[in-house]
Amino acid sequence: MLEPKVLRLTAGSAALGLVLAAGAAALAGPWDSGQRTAERTAATARLLPGGADHGPDRPGATEPGPRESDSGGESDAGEDGASGGPDSGRPGDALPGRPQPVPAPSAAGVLTALGSGSAAKAAAPAPAALAKRLDPLLAADALGARRTASVVDASTGKVLYGKGAGTPMTPASTIKIATSVAALSALGPHHRIPTTVVADPADARRLTLVGGGDPTLDERRLRALARDTARTLRDRGAGKVRLGYDTSLYTGPVRHPIGVNDNLAPVTALMTREARGNGPATGPAPRSADPAGDTARAFAALLKAEGVTAEEAPRPARAPRKADQVARTLSAPLSALVERTLTDSDNDLAEALARHTALAHDQPASFAGAGRATVAELRKLDVPLKGTRFADASGLDRADRLTPATLTALLALAADSGRPGLRPALTGLPVGGFSGTLAGRFAHSPSGSSSGAGLVRAKTGTLSGVNALAGTVATSDGRLLAFAFLVDGTPTPEAAQTALDELATALTR
């Protein structure tokens, strides 16, 4: 739900709000077949008369998994628990008891416009003029001891502004942009992560719950998995089982180098709801010390409710090599997982994505293996990697290093109309003043100039003394710019964030 101050900001004029939601936000990111369902629904809830419908076939839309089959069955299990088709409840549908909204005309797709048409004819901002505007803002005391910046024209890759753009810096959570692009490139946007139940071919009563590395597995999908498992077992005449659980997909340390921390669960291939228990769905929360064991015990209880009893408590076990699949549940598509990773700055999901990138490169699914695989995948994409280091995938490790130039190269790559599979790395970026980690930012401009709300899409990064902002903005004439501002030695995070917001907002003017 949007912050109250954002609602107050848009409530004054329905017409202005409609332009902001359907026009400015469309310019702020590549919305042609890329608009996020949650943002479209939220915009329609605020502004009934309008809202362009971009159709159901969009990267990042959560789709239901395959239904149960005679061979064992797959649970219908999307990330958000939706069981309907991708068109259910989309903006533009008639609301009960209300006249049907009149659709606003769809804005031209930004990525298409960058290649041809008026936006392509518009001149990119002059580097000298941009420097005149950005230099004083980058010199703000709130930005600490070291300030670096990179701004490029996303359509051409031309560097428009740079200050220490090749300097390796601690990127904090902006490293998730690299994690996401590497995963999308290595696995494809339609990749799904399975969690399976298998039976020993020599003993059908011996079951193993096999973790596939899906931290988004939730109670609803686990219940559906138990129901499908029980149905198959009843068909086979088995009412009692011995249950094990397999987490061998991941290797290496389970704990992040920062140790026990509310920002990240133990990194294991089997967990439910990111080991948050009944805690909040996003942000810091106390985590279970044994996510895999908790999930297996909950699964055993759900099996019992379906009439199948585990003879003893679940134990860690390796699944047999030629095991028979009994049931399976699939995550949302990778496109949706990437969007969630970026919008909510989800550390657990970022680490999972990197480990699946490692598996795609035949590397160990560990912190080290994920780092090597990410570098290898980005090198294939010709991303500049001098000075980079991937100690983790989430940005919690201060040993991570990225340059502003690397981040803007990644963003420009994701904006390339010839690489639609990378698009979720842009559409998942939080929208200033509206969504994710930027929901409470950009509503007001300290300088008294126009706000960047709805115009700036960016990934945030915050550690003690480290602040970062990297994303895209659309200029008033339709140019898409990619930017990255990385600073350290900042005295307070709040002041640094405001100063970074001013820099990004300046690019929209």
C-alpha cells in the first residue's frame, strides 16, 4: 500500500494524478510489455477513470504453475498466491456497481521510442550543462568523503557525466542489479525454481522433501504440495511414511559472513517464507536458525492432516539418485522473482538467484561459486568489470565492489530493446514516491524544485556510512538516462538519501 503522504500528494487533482500514473510513470521505465501488475492495480485503485491496459503477456507477471498430473502432480503455486489467470482483476475491467472506466491512451513504449521517432530525434542532455547542474549537488557535505557518479544515455550508451565513474566502491544493495541481470541472462525470465517430493524406488514409503532453493515457498504452496503428495500416496496404498529432507543443492557456509542478522536467513535450499515465521513479509525480521528443519516438520504436519502419517520426525537425508517424483511446486517465473528482489531489496532472494546462476555455470551453489558465476555471466555480456568483486549477491558484505560505470552499463543493457529477457531488471526498480524502498522518498524536493516522484526508478543501497542510488530517469523530452551515484563516509543516512534524491531528480529536468 502506498504511503499516506503519497496519497495526499496525488489526491488534489484527479487529472494530474492520471497524467502522473499513466504518463510520467510510463516514461520513467520501459512499460511496453513490462508494466508491473501491482503498480497498475495500485494506480487504478487511486484513479478510477483511466489506466492503460498493456495486456497480460508481460515479463514479470506471476502465472500459475502446471496443474497436478497423473504422473505425480505439480502444485498450482505462484509467488503471490493467485490461482486465477494473468488477466484476472486487471485495470480497465468494470468494477461491480460502477461504470466502466474509460481507458487512457497508452503512452508510446520508451524502448521503442529510443530507437526511432521523436524521442530518438531529441538531443541527449549536453554534458557541460549536465555537469553545471550536477556538480554542486554532488559536492553536498551530506554525501561524505568519497562521491562517485555515472550518467549515460541508455539508447546510445554515451557517457553524459562522470565523476570517479571507474572507482570501485562498496555498492551495498545496488549490487542486486548485477545479481539480477546475471540470473536473467543465465537462466531466462521464464525459469522457475522447483521444490519436490520424491520416493525411493525400492521403498515407496520412504519420502524425501527436496529443496530447490526457493525462498518464496510459502504455507499455501506447502499445503498444496502435501495435498498432492497425500493423494498420490493414497493411490499407491501408503498411509504411513518415513520423511527426510534434502538441502544438498547448496554447498559452502550457510551463514553470511555478517553472522546472525535479521536482514538474512541462513542460506539453505529449503525454507518457507524466508524463515520469517509470522514476521513481516519484507524488511528485517527475526529468522529461524533451522529453516529446512522447520519446513520439513511443517510439511509432515500437513501430510498428517491429509491422512498420511510420518512414523518419526523428519531427518536430513539425500534423495535417492533415481527417485520417483511424487509431487512438485514451482516458484513464480524468474522475471517476477527479480522484480521482487529489486523492489523490496530482498536479500534472501538475491542470494538464491545468484546460486542458481552458479548452478547454470556448473559452479558450487555457494557464496564463492555464485560470485564466480556472476562475473562469468556478466563478462559474456561485455559488461565492464574492472575492480569488481562479488563477495555476496545481496550487498550486505562490505567486501563487495562495483563501479558506477558498471552499474550504468548494466542498466543500459537491460534497456536494450534487443534484450527483452533482461527487462525485469528495470521494471523491478522501485518507483520514487510510490513503491518498494522508494515509497517514502521523492515526494518533496528540499530545493523547492519539482519532485522526482513517479519519474525516478532506482535501486537503493544503504550500509553504515555507505549510500547508493542507481536506476533510470526519463527526461522531459523522452530520453531515458541510466545513472549511478555511489558515496561513502556519509555522516547520516537520511541526509545522504535526500542528497542522492536531489541528484536523481535533477536528471529529470
